[in-house]
Amino acid sequence: MTTIASQLQQVNARIAAACAQAGRSADSVALLAVSKTFGADAVLQAAQAGQRAFGENYIQEAADKMAQLRALAPALAAQLQWHCIGPIQSNKTRLVAAHFDWVHTMDRLKTAQRLSDQRPDGLAPLQLCIQVNVDGGATKSGVAPGDALALVQAIAGLPRLQLRGVMSIPDPVEGFDAQVALHRRVRAVFDAVAASGLPGLQRWDTVSLGMTADLEAAVAAGSTLVRVGSGIFGARSYPAA
Ligand SMILES: *Cc1c(COP(=O)(O)O)cnc(C)c1O
């Protein structure tokens, strides 16, 4: 077994253990493998070990990797699902709309409008999570918890997009209980939107929360999708943007 395959297996075991600990079913939490900075060969190894959903932060890097994978292993490449988890500048929306299945970092209506306009007709609607800033100052991406519902309402009317839930990147905090408490504030935003009765939320089912260091706390707090990079692929040689 390759290192990536065995680390993938260990991460899946951590998720299963966290689900058991939290009294949740093992299939209530999915794994997004964050492959930013790693090459197509690494993605291929994870895909050959059964992983299908991959997260990328840098749009051009991701588009190049997808093309390489289609050349290397067309049948497998066709089964992969790509999630954009990095910030999206206006000049990158066309590339995102053409290449990705999901966007986790939605925090402004203007970007949603561009993605809706630019999503090619032949593709399924782009699946969206609203990024929520639960703990940061004004410099951190994401909407304030109190602004999430208004953004959801504005986006719900746009064609070619499908609202799926919330995403957050809480700052690291000391201690499991403090981590769970912070993560629960993200889950609470998800629950409040779900309870709002707004139209357009037929598939509102995703809480994208938890990374290599804090996935257990995220699962305890109600994450449905953990985003794990270094735990699967190893340390990155250049940092996340
Ligand atoms: C890089 C990144 C991850 C993965 O982080 P690890 O600590 O390597 O698991 C998850 N989410 C986002 C948004 C990231 O940028």
C-alpha cells in the first residue's frame, strides 16, 4: 500500500472513531481530500485507494491538475469531484464555474452572480457553501454569522447554483471542549438557515468543518464534511494562502 493510501485509511478510521464517539452514524461525515500543492500523481494515488472528492485552493493549479489527471487516467478522472476551498477573485470566476463541482468559500453576492452567469449549461448546478467567519476580525474571509441568512436569501434566486450549507475555518484554539464550542457556532448558523423556511434550500445538508488537526471536534459539533490535507498527503512544502 502506498503512504497516501495508508494515511487515507488512517484518516477514515479517525472519522469513524469520532462518529462513534459522538453517537453519529459513520456515513454522516464525508471526507474531502485537500490536495493543494500536491501533484496529479498524489491525487491519483488517493483516487486509486477509493477517494473521490478533492479540495483545491488555487484555481489555476487545480485546473492544470484536472487536465493532467484526464490525460493520466481518463476513466478515474471522470469520477472525481472537485471542491474549490480557496478565495475567489473576480478574474477567476469563469475558471471556477467551468471546472469545479462545489465552491465552499461563498461570501459575497457579486461572486455568486458571476458564477451563476458563467456556469456552463452542460454542467450540473454549482454546489455552494456559505463561508462563515465565526471568530475572526474584519480581515478574515466569510460572512458574520448574523449575515449568513441574508446572503442565502439573495443567492437562492440565482439559476445554475445550488445552496448546500456552510463552511468555516475557525482559528485554532487550545483544548477539545473549546474547539467543539467554537465549531458549534458554525453548526448553529447552518441550523438557523435550515429552520428559516426560505425557498431554495431543498438540498441544504452540508456543514464543511474540520481539518487534520481538529476533525474530531468538528465531528462532535456536527460537521458533515471534513477537509483534510496534511493528514493524507503529508506536510506541504509551501503554505496555504
Ligand atoms: C489547506 C486547507 C485545509 C486542509 O488543511 P490540513 O491542516 O492540511 O488538513 C482545509 N481547509 C482549507 C480551507 C484549507 O485551505
